[in-house]
Amino acid sequence: MRILSSAEKCRRVRRLMSLTTASALGLAAEFDLECFGLLGGIGAHPEDVMHMKRTADRLFGDNYEWSVLAAGANQMPVPAMAASMGGHVRVGLEDSLWLGKGQLVETNAAQVTKVRQILEGLGCEIASPDEAREILSLKGGDAVAF
């Protein structure tokens, strides 16, 4: 079974519908239910997250991996909700320049630390770097010619 590229970005429910073709061909689905809270994409309300997840469950059953990212003030609450539902999360400066209300973030590491604290507080298991590379089908720095 082949995994779709993690570049499969689902900003709208209709993109999930398009991926059903790949599923019908026997391909596993790996995609980001992403960009919650950006103008032109799906909203960041908990019902929006649940709608995307329910739709993916209906279309793919348990034959998919999913992750989320959210913009601005939604960067921590949406991933916390998604992780509690079994999703993977992503945070970073490209999605928000803030660590909290009125607090500019200085590094990606600060955002990762904060989301890790939130997720551990929810009882979520955090992937090790090696596990994350395996989940994302990455080679690792020692296996590339950079």
C-alpha cells in the first residue's frame, strides 16, 4: 500500500472528497487537515475541526494519518483538540508569530515546547525525533547529501 505525499493539503472538505479517488485505487491516505483559521480556508471553531475529522472518518475509515496546523491565535487550541482525537500536530513561525496573547515568539523551539507541554498535559504521547521521521517518511540528516 502506498502513502500519498504529505503534500496533500486539505483546506476544505471538497479536497477530502477528491482524495477518495486515491483511496479507491488502494492507496492509503496521508494528509494535513490544515490551515484552520485562515481567511479562505476552514474556520478554527471546534465544530470545523470535528466536521473535517468526521468527513475523513466517513470517507477513509481508519486508513489514514492526519495532522493539523492552525494560524495565529488558533495555533495552540486547534492542535490540542486534534491531538486529543488522534491527529498529529504542527506548529511554527510560518503559522503564527505569537507564543501567547501579546507575546511575540522568538523561535520555533519555543512554540514546539509550548505545544508539547499542552499535549503532555492532555496525556498525549509525543513522538521521538526518530518516530517522527518514520511517521513522515523522512530519511534523516545522515541519509541526505546536503
